[in-house]
Amino acid sequence: MTSPTPPISYKDAGVDIDAGDALIERIKPLAKKTMREGVLAGIGGFGALFEVPKRYREPVLVSGTDGVGTKLKLAFEWDMHDTVGIDLVGMSVNDVLVQGAEPLFFLDYFACGKLDVDTAAAVVGGIARGCELSGCALIGGETAEMPGMYPAGEYDLAGFCVGAVEKSKILSGQSVKPGDVVLGLASHGVHSNGFSLVRKCIERAGTDLPSTLDGQPFREAIMAPTRLYVKNMLAALAAYPHSADAASPGGIKALAHITGGGLLENIPRVLPEGTAAHLKKGSWPQTELFAWLQKTAGIDDIEMNRTFNNGIGMVVVIAAEEAPACAAKLRELGETVFEIGAIAERGTGAAVVVA
């Protein structure tokens, strides 16, 4: 007589429900720190509820979604998981900010082959920290354990943010005109774009890696998280609002988050037809990190400025008469600000010229 086929549990198949429950319990206090006005129901339900704050008269919702890219490969290799969550938040909230919007809430998606609670908690801890620093509520997400889909020790991340802006205060960039000033806000490093090339540079350098870059240990300099510009830029937008008067538009007219494509590809996205940004070479310093990347990769300035943020993580276009005061305000709030150029007629030239 043959013995009966033994039962196979979900855990036998590779999915540990208990581990997932343990992670949720670790996440709850982290998410609680991010709660803000508007949250009606957060983590734990089938869907998160959020009420647009009543102070908005004509709210327009602005959404953004992104991931962290191949920076994750270094997080796996170096066992550095506590800051990639900040990158995840930064990639979306900084994009939403560019429309003039206040990020309201964030959701994340964490997928792996086998759930390691400590690693996942470190990642989500970074997400919660990024939300807290951005004034954005972490109100939900998904943790997916999918055996056979990912190599051992690896995971993937995606995030989704929703913000709101008054309809009259949307930054479209359409009032940008020649003579406006371009301010650059310093980045924290590479942020979360260009890491396929960063990894090639590390591979090319082999064991001949610098011990420090810009006063930080090499790996910490490489993995420094995306700078979150939200709170400081919202304060600047309130102090220097864009005027709806077409006859005399002033204030901050456009923002550009410098991500994939660098300065050369992102600034044109917020410029009206017929205009160009003329950036002054040397108006902001090249850090040791970017100098090392350029030398190791053997690439020219053009390639640097369209692959990396090259030291500028956010660009502000503002009326010339208000630029000095706005720059001073941002510095007072803690940003490192450079006047990097001006808007000009485009003519037959490129949309961004660095000379």
C-alpha cells in the first residue's frame, strides 16, 4: 500500500506568511511617524483613504511613480539597504514638487524571492524616513514574496506619490522668458540615476578605489540618498509665488528635477518653445565624486551633463529681480545654491548650452 502524498503548505512552496506579518508589525510604527492631515485610513486595510485638505480651494492632483534602478545592485553587493528607500521617495516627491505641488501620500511596492524581515524593514525604514522628511504620509504598500522570481538576497522597489496644487499655482513653465535667472540647488551625489555607468566605473577601477570622496567613505559617498527638496522649495514657492498676471509674471516660474538625462535633457522639459537655458561652465564646483566618475569613465563634459546630475539636483527658473533674495532664502533654509545661468532666445542652438 502506497503512503499518501504529504501535504504542501504555502511556506513549503516558499512563501512565509508569518514573516510577512512580522514585517507589517515592524512597519506600522515607522508609518505612524509620517501621518499628516488628510489621512483617514492607512496601513492595514485593503485600500488607504486620504481626504484632500480643506485649505485647497481648487485642488489639482499630481501623481508620480518611479523606482531606484540599478543602484539596488550595489545595495545588494555592499549590504547597504537603509537609504535606498529614501531614494525611492525622492524620485517621486521631487517630480511632483516640480509642478508646484505638495506631496500628500506615498505607497511602495517591495518584491523579493524570499522575504528577509530585517532587510525589508531597513528598506521600508528608509521609505518612512523619506516620507517624514517630505511631509508625505506613507499610507500603504505591498510586500510580494515570489519564490523563483528573484535571485537570493535581491529585491525590487517601486513607489507611487500623489500631491496637490492649487489650480492657479501650477508651474507650467510657460511664462519663462529670456532674462530669467537659472539657480541650481546642490545634489547629495549621484542620487539614483546613472548607476549602470557608476557600476562600470567601479568595475574598471578594480581595487584602485579612493578611500574617501568629499569627506565620506567611498561606499557612503556612492550610496548617498537623493536629496529631498520638498519642504525648502515649498517654502520658497510660498515666498516667491508665480504671478498669474501675464503682463508682469514674476516669482518662481519653473522647476526641473535633474534625474536620468542630466541637465541637458531635463531642463528643456520645463522651457517654452523658442527659449534656451545658457549655463555658465564653472558656476558650480565639480565634487570629488563626479570628478572621479568622469576621469574613470573617460567621458567629456557633455556626456557628464546628460548622464548625471553632476552636482545639481534641482533647477529653479525665477524672475531676475527676485533671484538674489530667493537664493538667500533657500540658503537660509539649508540648501546650497548657485546662480548657474540665464534663459535666452533659443534661435538655432541647443535647448541647454553649457559654456
